[in-house]
Amino acid sequence: MQSTRLDLADETLFGNDAGEDESPEILASYFVNQSAFSKFLRPTTKLSIARAKKGMGKSALLSKFAYDRTDQGEPIVIKLIGSQLIGEEIPDFSTFLEAQSYWIRQICSRINAALGSTIGFAFSDTSMALVESAELTGLRERSLAGALLSRIKTKHIPIEITTALAPDPATLLQRALEKFSDTTVWLLVDDIDATFKNDERHQVAISAFFSALRQISNNMKGVIIRGSVRSDVWSNIRDVEDLDKSEQYMVDIAWTRLELQKMLSKKIWAWTKRNFPSSPEAGLDFESETDQLIELAFARRLKWGANMVPPFQPVNILSAGRPRWMAQLCRMAGEVAAERKSKIQAKDLNRAMPDFVRYRLNDLIKEHRHQFEKLEQLVHIFSNSDTRYSPADLNRKILDDFVLRVGVVNLPSINQEPYKSPLQLADLLFQTGFLVARYGHGQHPSQVDFRTYTEEPELLKYGMPNATDLTFEVYPSYRVRKKSTRRRIV
């Protein structure tokens, strides 16, 4: 019987940081389903859009849907990312309807090209138009006859090749779907909001895109669509035109502690099944024996504050409920532990933290800069500083170290509102997850209660709270430690 020894330096052990870059077979081996995904993964659902923060698994959910369809033998599965539709920059549209028409043409053109790449020999005008569309986009080589004739040009054989004017892409697609009525096209579009900026131009363009998806889904029989959107972007476009009609197609991704624990154990189990299929560990149940599987990679207990805790507890807290963060943290700590030829211990997490914090801050700024252009300078005032603040101290910190130094006249808008007080900036940091609310004064977990913006969205809307047991704490994943102290998080 084979013995199992995990290779903590193997980058496939904890999965790829980016779900869309993961091998589809490996992704399927550790994919954790939840009831919220049923509508998205159901093949009869015409339109569904995954909505979540960065790193929550939107791309992985799209990849799993594509894998399922391909595994079922579906021939036309089209996977696109936003840049393939947008190009270098989002166009500047005069009206919402102009933007919507643009997206419909772009999307239908892509579908037409994919259809054309599957046609053998084109006998009808519709088939020929589809084939030409595929040839123009490079999805299909030009036919031998067409390629030869286009190159014949002598005084004895004066042949002129002409092409009929291409029909409107939406009209062509409608005709094609009527002609090939038994054909289903599976369209998946990811990262359309990757370059989103919170201005009118981008709001109109991105909101029109999702309206175009709804129009195509409703009007094109045989087209099944899946998309994704960041929740912070959606909150800034949801009031534009008719996006309230798209709310019903949203699938919100959120992960419980138990689901993430199952995901981590399932990744370790899947790696073991691939590399040591006959080992006793490969026979463990990733649902009921999660602790045993996680302890193949981690020490049985890690020091967290004054307590010795199961290893998943600090991993879960530091990854903030985001699968991508969990994968990155485990991979980085695993690489450190592999140097010692040991399981992952608290000191390995601590050694990984400086780089992990840097990645998290970069993610935070990229994800939320559209809400406040000087976000990077704002979070920087907390570097090498205290991690816990009373409401009054937080107000003073933001006012003295940021507002007065930058100058009120130099402050850009905050969530599209002009600056009025430090409260707006404190609320922004609470929204982004940089700060969490901490109720209680004890040091033991049972003596305190942590609340996020999702749980208390009104906490900082109307004034600094005066609860005596309330402090605001910089989330551990964003803490840049004082240089005079050890970089110890766990």
C-alpha cells in the first residue's frame, strides 16, 4: 500500500489562485457545491449572473459550468473575458440604447463566428455568412476554394471575388438559430467589469452590457448565457436604466466557515487521490473527516493569541471568507514549511504574512479605488500603526493623518459624494472590509463579537457611534506590522 507524503511545495496542492486558470478536471475534483449555485449550474436556466467580491469564486463557477457542458458533449461552449469584447478601452457612448446595441452586435458576432466554425460546407446564404464570420475572427481557416480564387489574378482569367454585405449580427444569429433549431449555444462572459471606473461613461457601458445579455437571452432561442459581476460594481450601476429587471438573474456567492473547511480538505483529498490513489488517506471522507485531511498538511494545533486552536481557524480568519485568499495563504505558508520538510505551523503562516498582506492591500485598492481615488493613501496611514481604535480615535486618526495632510480641497468624491467629514472615509473603510467592528473588551474569543459591514451596514451612516464597548479594528489580512516588532499574526 502506498504511503502519503504531501508535497507542500507543489503548487497544485491547494489549487490555482485563479479559478479560470485551473485545470477543469482538477477544479471539478475539489469543487464545493452549495444550494445557491443550483440555478446557475442548471442547464435549463437561460440567464444567470454570478455576483460577488473579488476572490469569491465567480470565475471558478463559470469554469465549472463550462466543464459540465463540455463533459456532456456540448459542441458550442463559448468562453469570453471582457477584454475580448471591449478591446483596449470601453467605448464612449452617447446614450444607453447606443451602448446596448453595441453590446448586442459584439456578442452576436462572437456567437455567429462560433456557429460558423462548426459548419461543414455552406450551401445557404445564412451558412455562408456564418462561415465568413468565423473566417474573419480566425475561428476557422478560409476554405480552399475561396483562398485559391482570391489569389487568381491574370489577364487571361480576370476573376473578381465579391462578398455580399454582411447582415446585422443579431439578424444573422436569429436566422441561424431558426435554421439550426436543434443547436444550443452556451455563452460565458467573465470580467466585463475588470477596468470599471465609477463615472457616468463606465456606468452606462457596463449596465448596458447586462441589459444586452437579458435582451439576447429573451430573444434568441437556443442561447444560454452565464456572466459575472463584482458586487461593488453592481452597487454603483444598479440604478442605471432598467437593471432592476436583471436582479432576478443574480446569484450571490457567499461561503460559510464549514463550506470553506470542506473546500480545503477536498483540495488535499483530491491531490492525494491523484498522487497516491491507493493510500489510506485517499479513502478518507472529505465531508466527515475534514480535520484528518487538513492535518495532513498542517500541524494539529496552532497558537492563535493565547490559545492553541485547530489550524483552519486562523486560515479561515485571515482568508476573510474568500477561496482565493485561502488558496494563496496556504500555498505561501506551504512553501515556507517545505523548506523545513515539516507540516505547516504557526511560524510558517507568520513568515508568509508580509507578502500575503501586500497582496491583500493591492487587491483592496484595485477592487475599491473606483469608490475613492485616494484609497491607497488612506489605507497607508494605518501602516506600522495601531490596529484598534475607538470611534473618537478613528475619527481623529483619519482627520489628522489624512484629511489635513492631503487638504480638503484635494479630496476626490467618496462613493460619488463630495467630502463632508471623516465619517465618510471611516464608513468607506468599513464597507471595503479594511475595518471591522469589535464589541467587547476581553481578549478571549467568547468575550468579543466581530461585525462586518454586511452585518451592520448602517453603523457609520449617520454619525460616529458612542457605544462604550465598540472599537474598530484593522482586519488581520491588511495589517502592516510595526518595524520594531516581530511580524507575528498567528
